[in-house]
Amino acid sequence: MDPEERQFLLTAAWLFVRHGQANRARVLVEALVEEDPRDGVSAAALAELLLAEGEAQQALRVLRAADFPPELLRAEAVLETRALLALGKTRESEARWHRFLAAKKGSERSWIAG
């Protein structure tokens, strides 16, 4: 599938969500992730849908299998933090967010303790 087709399906999925048809959106995004599990854009979309349905473990698996472009690193961190929190892994969730902030600021400039 070429990038234009992927973008079309992601846009269609977004429209389905906006019109209250998350199940249809999920089918499209699952197909995209199945074709390319490393696509961070599709993985982020699927993870969001999975988290909305309370499927945090599956969302975490999808996120950890994907490669995220630099412009989506914050989204990756937020989604992974939410998934861990939904699983009751508070410390892991907090540590994940701190790792993102430290990487963003540079560990030597980070105001995060520990």
C-alpha cells in the first residue's frame, strides 16, 4: 500500500470516529497495523481506539511493536503512559513519562529527579 492510500484510510478512520462509528474506524486501522506493524502513525491511531475500549494491554503491544517518527514521540509517550496507568502500573507509567521528558530536555538539563 502506498503512502497516499494509507493516508486516505487514516482519514476515513478519523471521519468514522468523528461520526460515532469507532468500530468501523478500528477495522480500518487494524488493517493498516496488520500490514505494517512498525508504522507509528497507524499504531498511535489503533492504540487510541484500543484505550477508549479499555484494551490497554493490546494497546501497549501495538505501541511497543511500532517505530515512531520524531514528530510523534510525544504521542507515543502519552499513549504508552496511559496504557500503563490503565493496567495499574503507576510507577512504570510515571517512569515512562520521565524518560520522555529527560530525552526531550537532555538528561543533563532535566529538572526531573531520579
